[in-house]
Amino acid sequence: MKKLLASVAFVGLTATAANAATVVDLTTGGDAVGHGLQLGSFSSGTVSGTIDPWRAGWGNDYLTQNSYGMGVKGWGDTSWQLDGFVDESITFTFDRAVRLVSVSFSHWDWNDDADVYVNGSMVANESPNNPYYFGNVVATSFTIGADGHFDSFRIKSFTVAPVPLPAAGFLLLGGLAGLGALSRKRKKAA
């Protein structure tokens, strides 16, 4: 019985650790690669995916990255941040579904606000919140956009957590309980 309780405790602690949040650092030297690229990437722990810049108008769109985070640049764009001079956005696409927790910005002031999309659908129009909290929604992508004339900020980091698999956990606990009951029954028969 002690072994069964120890096994259940181990499984519980392991499952809790697996659900810990991951912060993805978008600054230079962090968890992302993207400066000067048309398509970047990120990887931190078990979380990975792609980073895609976009800006209104013609010409190519490029990611910018420095110690403050990520932005977008392109033809005729003198600001390397997300700014509303021309509408700009950055889309983060994950290799598998995650729980979105929050996104943080740098160079943020009272003039700034962000448009937030989850899986391609707008969830916040011109949000003034920094950090912006998603509410633990499950998604495979999110986009941060700037379309206000005075917007000028960078995306510094975002926090995600794995999607919990409660059915698998309960199935494992049920199997361990069944093995414990079988072991107990064998001891009584002997």
C-alpha cells in the first residue's frame, strides 16, 4: 500500500510539473531567432513554433529583434517597432496547441494599444493592457498588431502552458489503483 501511495504521489508531482508555464523570451539572446528574417522561430522547453511578420503596403516584411524584443520593418518604415504608421503585426504559430497565458511589451506608454487575435479571430481591439492576459485560452496561434497612429512598441515575451491531459492522468491513476487492489488480493489469498 505504501508503494501505491508513493507511486500516486510521484505521478501527481510529475503531472503538476508538466503543466508549469513557460516564458518565451523574444529579446536578443533569448528563445527566438528572427532579426532581419521574413520568417523567424522560437523554442523554449517543450514550446516551439514560427514567427511571421506582416505590414500593410508593398515590399517584403522583416522581423527586427533587439534587447527590447521584436518588431517589424519594411520598405519606407523607419521604426523597427510595431507601429501604426502602417498597420503591422506579428503572428506566433505553435507546433501544437498550448494554453495562452500572457504577452508582455516594451517601449509601451500611454499612447500604445494592441490588437490581439487568437487563432485568427480578434479577441481585443486596441487593448491598453501591458501585460495582456489571454485568460488561459487554448490555441495554436496568436497575433499582436498595431494600427493606431501613435502606436510604437515591441513584443518582449509571452507565457504559455501545456494543454493538460486529464483523461490520461485519471486513466493512469485508475491503472495504479487496480494494480494495488490486485496486489492486495494476492496477499490475502496467500
